[in-house]
Amino acid sequence: MMQLDDPITVLKGVGPKKAEALHKLNIRSIDDLIRYLPREYQDRTEVTPIGQLRSGQQTTVIATVQRVVQNYYRGARRQMLRVHVSDETGALSILFFNARFLKNAFQEGRAYAFYGTVSQVRTGLAMAHPQFTPAEERESGILPIYPLTQGITQKQLRDWQRQAAPLYGQVREYLPEEVVKRNRLMDPAMAIANMHFPENRDRYGQAKFRMIFDELLALQTGLMIVRSRSTGGSGIAFRRQPLEQEYIDGLAFPLTRAQKRVVRQIMEDLESDRIMNRLVQGDVGSGKTAVAEIAMFKAVRSGYQAVLMAPTEILARQHYEGIAPAFARYGITCGFLSGHMRAADRRQTLQKLESGGIDVLIGTHAVIQPDVVFSRLGLVITDEQHRFGVDQRIRLREKGSNPNVLVMTATPIPRTLAVVLYGDLDLSVIDEMPPGRTPVKTRSIGEESREDCYRFVEQQLARGRQGYVVTPLIELSQTLEVRSAEEVADELTERFDGRHGHGCYRVALLHGAMKQEEKDRIMEAFYEGDIDLLVSTVVIEVGINVPNATVMVLENAERFGLAQMHQLRGRVGRGSHASYCFLILHGESEVARQRGEIMEASSDGFLIAEEDLKLRGPGDIFGTRQHGLPPLVLSDLVRHADVLEKAADEAKRLMAEDPQLGRPEHEGLRRRVKRMFGNDLMLDL
Ligand code: ADP
Ligand code: MG
């Protein structure tokens, strides 16, 4: 008989090749397999005749393959497979992009079942990247859909899950009885069964609650353990005199009221011997950097070192170039550290840092490498903290002995959530913009107006301004009707570029797949004004400040979340020139239209974030990746805030009793936490 611990190769149909593919999904044993949960479910009961299909509909079509045509375009860089199919009521195109491997998947004259979303293309109705099987092998009913990896199909995974189903009964409860009782948790075996193959809505609801609870309890417990390792003891108290005033008086601008308030809150923390642990949240452009500078000035004048960590090389360098000269006027020495430095420079910086010759270190996550040693670190600051992992933030803190901690973010986060995520973190909000900013004029337009938009961009460039054109990052399965960054860059180069096209400007492309050095080089050139128009995927970094850039065009804007559009729009409107943002919407989605309206009407990041929450489906502006947490499979920290609170309560209780989860009855939970956080975190459980 099969056991939960057995390797997956005991399943019928899993040989060494399939096993290897499953390893990529972290599935090694039967136990791993049954814990690998569906991402969604699809109702395959409904079959629609082709004649009755509507654009946007998600359904099954059963149709006979007439012809398979392979097209190449864009100089053979892209390939499209068009499968012409029909039933008695009509004809339909099935499209696959860059999927040569499917060329021989279809037999002409044979009937297949296709499940996917219907869309309107130039030539009529189509279905892009549907799931398909020969008609006689079609599975009907409510089907679980699993996240896949190459070499494995839904059908195979479902089949293996069915084979493993008799083992659900072997899954044991691993939580203490009181926790189960207090939260009315469904038995784990039953919960797993209902996640894969739901019996009914009710059971499914309870099963999902159990799974989400488990996940959030592991998250909370893990975070508490990590935090408990790095706090405790009393903190460093900075001098009580208003030393920072000298720096504030020397700034080129008076602080806004909001900045003053936040500075005061920070000073109170710094002057007390409690360790500061504060999150500064302020919309894009609200002036968080100045606040950080003031805090660092205070640290140095109190006899300590400070460090500022930024998520990208270009942002770190931008900070360094702004801050170092300003501090030099007060005799304060800054150093810079990143992953791309000559060994000799790096060594010298490290020596000066250790001997106290550098007061303020600014850099990327290079500042947390083990050989970076401070002589008297008193303040650590993380900019755009949501881009860093929990472990990185903690490593930074551990560079000092109980240093004061300041983290800054433009990503709004509700207070309750902040407390759960970051523990006893105090929150300061910069809820006011510096004066003189005119909001970025925003228009959402259809594709038919692209030409007008480009003409407008041209006028801006002609005045010596710079601009960004951003395209969404897309997955292969969604390539229909989406313009890729390359495509857009080709077109804009043709039109605007003086070196390769007809225009007299300089156009460059920046995308995620480029090497870091290449990206940095292009950003640097844009920063220096050597590039006029930058076409990029969403990799353009947060926090980038190029005041001369005045126009932002978002292609396929319907694919961006509101919060993301707001962040991107924040790249313009940073100088004294009026700035503009165009959202080019493709298609006629109602949600996209509403988002466009919100963007046109508002420049308030907090309001936009709220609207985003209302509009978005299961997306993740508060998703874990935004906050540097381990990935969550089922939970959404906002939608499941109530479960999160319950889990946080239980975690607190557990931690009070057994801070390292060492007791035998907590063994199961400890393993679960360990699996979630991986081994490289400081969680050496
Ligand atoms: P963010 O909060 O997005 O990090 P920055 O700190 O980069 O914003 O500030 C954006 C711009 O606003 C910078 O050019 C900065 O010099 C300027 N700035 C900051 N505070 C003020 C202020 N009180 N008055 C005028 N300009 C300010
Ligand atoms: Mg910033």
C-alpha cells in the first residue's frame, strides 16, 4: 500500500522525467502532491455551439479540426499557430503563439474539446491558448486547475491527484487541540479532500478556511520567531538636543507640515532609549528622502553611523549623489556600496566603514553582505522597503547592536495589517505633497488616439523634455492583442529615433530580461539626459527621480493595476514642468474604463489604493511579494484580514508558551513554518 512519504514515482504515469518536472514544483513525495492545491476550478459542464459564442465568454467548444496553419511574422521572431475548427453551427480559430511544439498536436478531421476564453480578433471569433483534449477524452464537471510547470499537463496532474486521493485519510491533525477547537477548524484530511474535489459549497468553504488559517498561522509564527531573534534589550538613545535643526535650516525648501510632524515623531523615538522601529509611509513624491536625511544627520551628530539601503543600484546611486554633497558641507562623510564595484574600491570603503571613517553608508543590498562591518551603527534605513525580503531587512538590522530602524514605503498599507506584518512597528504618514506640484494631467484614450498621443509626446521631446512608454509584462498564454515592449520600441524607434529611424531623438528599450549592468547603463543614460524616450516593461524602478521627464505613456493600460499605474505615473511630475500621463486602453473592459476614470480624477495614492481594493479581483497590491514575505498560495492578506487576526492571536499564544516551537506537540507546526520560510532565512528551526 502507498504511504504519504513514498516518492511520487510510485504513482502510475510518473517516471523519472515527470518526477523531475514535479520537483520543480517542490513535489517529491505523495504528501507534497496532495498539499499542492488547485489555483482555481473550472466548470466544464457547459458546452457552447460555435454559433452561440460571445466574445469574453469562458466555455468549452467541441469542434472538428479542419486545417492547421503556421504563420511567421515580425521577421520570423514570432510564430503563430492557427487551428481552423468548426461544428455544425460555425467556424472558429484556435490560436497559439510561439508554441511550435504544438504543431503536430492536432489531427485534421478529428474532434477536440477546447476550453478557454473567446475573443474577437480581426478575422472573427477566436480562442487563444485554450486547454484541449481529443473530444472523447474530455473531462466534464467541476475540475481543479493546478499551477503547472513545463512537461506536465492539467490532466496528468489531476490523474495523479485522483490516484493519491485514498491516502487523504493518513493526514494527521498537527495543531494543538485547543487551537482547532477555538477556531472550529475542519479536520485536515477532509480539508485536503475538499480542496481537490469539493463535495459541495459549504464543505469547500470550511476546507478553504482551514487551509488559509494554516497558511497564515505559519506566516505569523515564522515572522514572530524571526523578529524575536533580532529585538530585545534596550536601544541606543541619540542626543536630546535639536541637533537636526541645523540641517533642516540648510535645506533648499521648508519642510511641509506632514514632514515636520513625521520628523518630530522620529526624533522622539531616537532620543528615547526605546529602539525605534518605524514605518514611514508617504505617497510617491511626498518627500521621504529628506526625512531620512534628517534622521541620518541626527544619528551622525550623536556620534553614530547610519546606513541607507535602496532596492536598486540606480536608486541607491541617485540617493548617494544627492546626499553625499549635502552632508559634506557639514563635514559628514558618505560611502557607497553596490554589487558592481571594483574590488579595490570596495575594500577601501569597507575599511573606512569599519574604522569609522565613513559616517553614512548608502547602497543596495550589498550593504548586508557578511564582510560589511560598522564601527558604531546607530540607525538603519530601508527605502522602498516592500521591495526587500524580511530576511534582508533583518540582516541589515543585525549589522548593529539594537540600532534604530526606519523603513520607508510608498505602498499604502492599512494600520491593522501593518501591525500584523511588521509587529510592533509604529506608523508615520506623510499625507501632504510639497507645494507647487501640479497634478499630472491624465487621459485615458483608445487605440484610435495613439497617433495624437505620439504627436503630443513629440512636442514634449521637442521642448527638451523626456518621456517614458511602459508596456505590461505578459505571459505567453496572454499574448493575444498585447503589444510587446520590443514591438512598441521598434515602432517608436522608427518614428522618433535620429540614429535608426526618421526622427531626431534618442529612443532606448529597457526590459526585465536584460542583464543588470545593461539596465543600469540605460537608466544612467536616461538620468543624464542622453536618452529622450525610454520604452520599458514595468521594470523601471520605483523611486527614480528624473525631473526633466514629463510624459508617461502606458500601453495596454487595462493590464495594469491601479496602484501600479499610480507608481508609474509618479515617475513624472517631479520637476517644475507640467506633466502628462496617457493610458492607452485596448478593448472594452468595463473595469479598465473605471480604472481610467479614477486615474484621471485622482492623484491621491491612498484613495487610489482603496479604489483598487474595491475593483480588483484576487490580485495582490498587499500580496506578499510586495512586502517581501514568503509567497502565500491561498491567502490574500486583505481579503482574509479576519482570518489573519485570528491566526495572529494564536501565534502570540503559541509563542508565549513555546518561543522556539521546541515542544513535541508543536513539531508539526514547526515543520510547516520551516517549509514556508525555506532554509535560508534566519529560521534555523
Ligand atoms: P519620495 O517620497 O517619492 O521618495 P522624494 O524624497 O524623492 O520623494 O522627493 C521628491 C522631490 O520633492 C525631490 O525632488 C525633493 O527634493 C522634493 N521635496 C521634498 N520635500 C520637499 C519640500 N518640503 N518642499 C519642496 N520640495 C520638496
Ligand atoms: Mg523615494
